[in-house]
Amino acid sequence: MQLLALALGGLILVINFLFPPWVVRLEVSNVGTQELSRSYRFLFTPPEPVFDSTMITVAIDWAMVFIQAGVIVVVAGLFYILLGITRRLRQSLPERRGGSERS
């Protein structure tokens, strides 16, 4: 079960990097740069900008990608540790058979 937690965490991590979040940056001279979150898209097919302009760029939101990757690693690690603890507890408890035993 522990390996399953690591495998699922690894799979989710790969999906996280293959389908990153995208942002559209709009540079306005008076206001500065505005960022709009776009959708999650496949790594090699970025979303199209809404307007054709040299002031608009589309980029991967790397900060969000690494935050998500960190959360995935922490959660998968916690599941790995918790599954290991429960396995050790199950092995250390004596087996109960049938009904209750009276002393």
C-alpha cells in the first residue's frame, strides 16, 4: 500500500507538469502588468490570447506549478508514512480469533 501511495503521487506529479496552469499577461503603460489566470492546458499547446497584440503574452504559471508540486509531494509523503504506521500497528497487535476470550 505504501508503494501505491508513492506511485499515485508520482503519477499526479507527472500530470501536474504535463498540464500546467497558464496565465495571460497584459502590459498597460499607465497601469502596469495585469495577470489573468487561464485554464490548465497541455504543456505544448498553450491557450490562444483573446486579443492579438504585442502587449499580451501567454506563459506558464510556474509559481503555481511548484506550489502544487510541493503539496502533492507532502500529501503523498504523509500517506506513505501513515500507511507504514498502520501496517506496523497491525503487525504488532495479537490476532483475535472467533469470539471474545474470557479470563
